[in-house]
Amino acid sequence: MQTGPLTFDTHEMGRRPGTEKSFTREVPAPADLGLDVLTVPEGSPIALEVRLECVMEGVLVTGSASATVEGECVRCLNEIEFPLDVRFQELYVYGEPDEDELALEDEILDLDPVLRDAVVLELPQNPLCSQDCPGLCIECGARLADDPDHTHGPAIDPRWSALTELTERPEE
Ligand SMILES: [Zn+2]
Ligand SMILES: [Zn+2]
């Protein structure tokens, strides 16, 4: 079992039910934390508060993580950045895990999968730069938030504009 910023050693806890241990850590975000469009950038700081508690079947981990998420607004594609706070609680069993269970490996608890699930669950499906983001102009793609009074004249059919040119041509 490889140890790293997201692993917690439970050896000292000796599998004694009721034994608790708390950790406060700042860890660099692992790669690919989040979704395609919305991620916690790799290496950016995550503030972790973790409490481990030995129970009969294994070690119960309870905690929270605070990070900064970056991505783009789904309406106007502006870059956005916002704080994300997630909470989690999960049991890591001793011995062989059943399907959908997590296990300790050599008494080491690897928080990585729990952190990933918690972050993905908490991310908004349709992130916006602001709740009332007006999006982009359907005609020219301008950001309407930057230019709210933005208008285009009535659309002119190119065939008519050729005629207009003809009729507007001054008489010689
Ligand atoms: Zn926007
Ligand atoms: Zn426009």
C-alpha cells in the first residue's frame, strides 16, 4: 500500500473499538478531481478535517474538505471559480470488502475514492457565473453580460440588401 497525502495510518489505533484519532491536513489536490468541465485543479490546496473511529467492523471515517473549483459557465463560457465544501462519512472494513465496500490495506486508509465521490456529488450540474447569466448573443456570440443593451438591426436577407443597394444608388 502506497502512502501519500490522502492516506491515514491506523496501526496505532490497534483496532480497539471506540479509539479515535483526528487529523487536520492541507493536501495538494490529486489529478482529475471533479468532472470534465469543473475541477479542483491538480495541486491546488484542499483543507481536510478527518476523524477516524474504530468500530467493530472497521474504521469509520468522518470529515470535511474545502477546496476551490474552477470551470466555465455553461451559458457564457466565462471562467468561474468558487469554493466547495464537502462532507463525507464512510466505513472501511477490516479484511475482505464486499462489493461497494472499502477496506483498509495494511491498516492504511486511503481517502482518495471517498474524497472523489464527495466532490463529484457536490458539484453543480450546470455551473453558472451568476444565477441570472444572460448567456451569449445567438447572432454574434457576444457576452450579453458585458453588453446588455446589445442589439442587431432587423435581420436583412442578403438578396434584399442587394436590392436596397441598387435603389439607394444615387442617380447619375
Ligand atoms: Zn455566464
Ligand atoms: Zn450579437
